[in-house]
Amino acid sequence: LLYLQEFESMEHFKQELEEYIHYYNHQRIKVKLKGMSPVDYRVHALKAA
């Protein structure tokens, strides 16, 4: 969680933010999305359409 961290510089903050965004979109599993990450769900939905 970014709000619990202290950052040494703006570059450090940007790096941590990019890593969190990647985690949020590619690795985080959501029950609402049938147990898939947002990216996996989007790919699955596009194949079904």
C-alpha cells in the first residue's frame, strides 16, 4: 500500500507506483471477475464476444 510508505524521492515514488499498478491489473485476483485478474478477465471477455 503506497500510503503507508515513505519515499526517498519522486523517482522512488514513481517506481513503486508503476509496480503497484502492474500488480493491481495483472496479479490481483478478484472474486467479482470469476477469480481472474482484471487483465485476464478482459482477455477472456474479448474472446467470448
